[in-house]
Amino acid sequence: MVKTLALSLTFFTSQWLTSTALASSPQAWEKSHQEMINKCTQASGLKGAKSVGQPILFDDTVGYTGLILKGQYAQPHMKNKEAQMLCLFNRKTRKVYLSEMS
């Protein structure tokens, strides 16, 4: 019984240390956040594109972070109409996917 408890404790301790060692630093998160904002605003094609609110961080099993952008349509026929878009940033591939919000 004591041996089993010791093995279990050793296993959980090693799992905790492994997960702690893999955690990203605050600087790494900030760099990733800035990359996401830059890629999303560029891909949106909106004039004056700005992120709205905080990023929506999905679980690692999903692997995406969402960001809402606001700006104006750049096309002349849209006459600077306000626009709002949802940007999904794939944290693994670093690609962005955009959709207009109504």
C-alpha cells in the first residue's frame, strides 16, 4: 500500500513538473498576442482596424484564440461604413480566419 502510494505520488509530481516546465512565460504570451493582433488586423483589410475587448482563449484541445475587430470598410463603394469582424487565430499553424459579424 505504501509502495503504491509512493509510486502514485511520484507519477503525479512528475506530471506536475512536466506541465509546469512546458508553461509559456508572460513574454511569450505577449509576443503571441501581438502576432495575433498584427495578423488579424492586416488580414481584415479594414481601415483603422482595432481589437475590441480581450482575446477569447479557447482550450488547447481546440487550439484557437478569438479576437473581435472593428474598423471601416476600405472599398470606396462602402463609403467608410463601420465593420466588425471575428478573427480566429490558430495557435499551432499561426494562420488567421476571418468572418464578418452582423
